[in-house]
Amino acid sequence: MQLSELPPDIWLRSVRVPAPLLAGAPVSAGPDGLVDLDLRLTGGRIAAIAPAGTAPAGIDRDRGMAWPCFIDGHVHLDKTQIWARQHGADGTHDGAIAAVRADRDAHWTEADIEARFDFGLRCAWAHGTSAMRTHIDSYWPHARNGWAVFRRMRDAWAGRIALQAVSLCPAERFASDDGEALADEVARSGGLLGMSMMGPANQPALDRVFELAEARGLSLDLHLDETGDPASGALLAVAETALRRGFRRPIQVGHVCALAMQDEATALATIRRCAEAGVRVINLPMCNMYLQGRAPGRTPRWRGITMVHEFRAAGVPVSFASDNCRDPFYAYGDYDMLEVYREAVRIAQLDHPFADWAGSVASVPAASCGFADHGTIRVGAAADLVLFGARTMTELLARPQSDRTVVRAGRVVAARPPDFRELDAVLGAA
Ligand SMILES: [Zn+2]
């Protein structure tokens, strides 16, 4: 029996699942942290999990891996795919900010954002992602367009990709009257409050952001210290502010690249404060490699990512995510979380042993972002799976796995990533 004809009640026999992606009782895992199982899919849900070789009949996967669908906890679906019409982006962070600002001012109608946003979601859908958290450029009052598109897309995609959204603008923007209006728009949209800060922390602006979030019961998701300058100290300021104010809602922080450039004792002290404050960290390895350490004619000397092993050792949840796709902050990318995982493993040496990190693109971001019922394989969960022929981690990571099978609610998804030509008219690039 072929996978393409999955009946409504079927055993997938002899599948391998990374142990961190299995909810429930601890299991003993083999090499690479993989557990051999038989999975019963009934009526679109995972109806049973049994030791490998005990199911009576079904489709034999011959040790091919099964992952839960991926969780992409930090993306920018409002910026996505503008690469073809922007001019002047040079691969630097400053160049990207200027290029996006020019594109936003010239082109970002609701129709423009929606066409690109939807394209990004279709990429993610085809690659096997079931939940995403997107940042929305939030310069008031123009931000209304992005938030209106988010609300429409969240409703239109409900049941396929669960969507969350976060505001994004420099923290100082919240100090003006616009801060109240923006925070109200975020709250009205069911979003999270977010901002960017790097360099020496602006404490009054930081307290203002916390205050606006507290008044509305909003969680935080912050772009911090996205620079190689060791003097950039926003992360420590955020942890200290959260502790001082007794902030109770979840805080996720992205990037925090500068930490890796600080002396070890200073960095480890900050990591300890993050652990105490309950901060969760999300890393954007492809974007960081692209932007950090870039100077004309000079070979980059560092990988741009933060101290993921040290965060994890301190008990801080660490996830990986796509961040930007085909915009001035990152010229490539396709919302493929297997690509993100593969690159993260190589860049940050998340191997030997592999097992510890498989959760970083599924179960960990699901918990960090609060996507209940996503990111793990367990009895009763939706049968949302990504099936691979690969039997080991090096088989998995050696190839792009373009022949993977995405299963949603027990049915095979036939979708392929959309053709870039679809956006030619939107981008004026035909
Ligand atoms: Zn970002």
C-alpha cells in the first residue's frame, strides 16, 4: 500500500521518532536518540502508539523517520518575498533596514502584503509546518495594514497553519502616544507585544513596553542585540526588568547575537538571569549567518549565532526558526523547518549526540509560543506528521528531503511550494 492512499484507519509500521518529539512517558532510545514505533492513525488522529513490530498489519515504513509537523516560532510574513523589487540591500543589517523601509513606504498595501503573506504560508504548508509566529512591522498608523492582513490570514488558514503575530518596531516608538494605539491594536488582534532593541539598553523605553504589556495582559517577543557589538546589553536589561517588575507572562527573545561576543563570565551571568526570569530564546541561524560579521572584502570570522548550548545547559528553552525569507534581511529561505534544523545542526554543532536538539524545531517552540496540541507525537493528537525515508540523523541531514511526505489530519498533503512566478505581477518583476 502506498502512502498516497492512506485509508482513514491505518497502522504505520516501523517508524522512527526522535525521543524529544514523543510526549508522555520516557522511552529508551537507540542511536541518534531515535525510538522505533508503530503508529495507528484513525479518523485523522493518532489513535495508538505501540512498540515497533507489534502492529497486526499496515504500511511498512522500514525505519523511516516520522516527525510531528514543524513549528516556526519567528518569521516575518509581511516582509517576505520583496527581494525582487528592492534595490540597494547589501547583506548588512543597516542596509536591510533601509531597503525594507523604502519598500514598505512605496508598496505595502493590504493587497500587496496579503499576496506575499499567503505565498509564505503555502511554502510552509508544503514543507510540513503546522504553526507559525510572525512579526508585523508596526509603525503607527501604517501598521494597521499589516495587522488587518494578519487577522484575515489567521482566520483563512485556521486548521491548516495556526498563526500568532507580534508587533515590531524600535522600543522607543512605544514612548509616544502612538504606543498606546499600537498596543491596543495588538491586543485587539490577539497578538503579542514586540519591539527591537540593541546597543546600550534604553531603560525608560523598556519599562514603557512592559507597562503597556502588563496593562493589557500581553506576552512579549523581542528582537534583541542583533549585532556583533559586545557592548549591546538589551538582553540583560530585559531579564532584569522582568525580574524587578515581577512580569508573569511569557517572554521570548530572538537573535541576542552580541552575547556570543562578550567575555565568558559576563555572558554566563546574563544567561543565568534569563533562566531566573523564565525567558525563552529563539535563534535564527540562517539570517544571522547572512547579516552578522559582514564587511566588504572581508571574510566573516564568526557564525553570528548566540550561545545556544549554554542557554540550554542553564535550563532556558532554545528554539530555531526561519526568520526572514527572500527579503533584504535574508536573500534565501523557503519556510522549510527541516532546512532550518539542518543548518542549525551544522552551524551550532547540535550533533554528537543529536538527540538533545530535535525538539528545537517542534516541541520546544510549541511550548515556548503556546501552540497547544502541536509539536509532539502522542495519542490523541492530530495525525499531523512529516514522514521521511531517512533512517538515521545523518541520512536525514545529508539531503534536502524534498521527497518527504506531509500528512495532515491523517491525509497526505499533495501541495508543492508555489512557483515564484506567481508573485511577478505583485512585485512588478515580470
Ligand atoms: Zn526577526
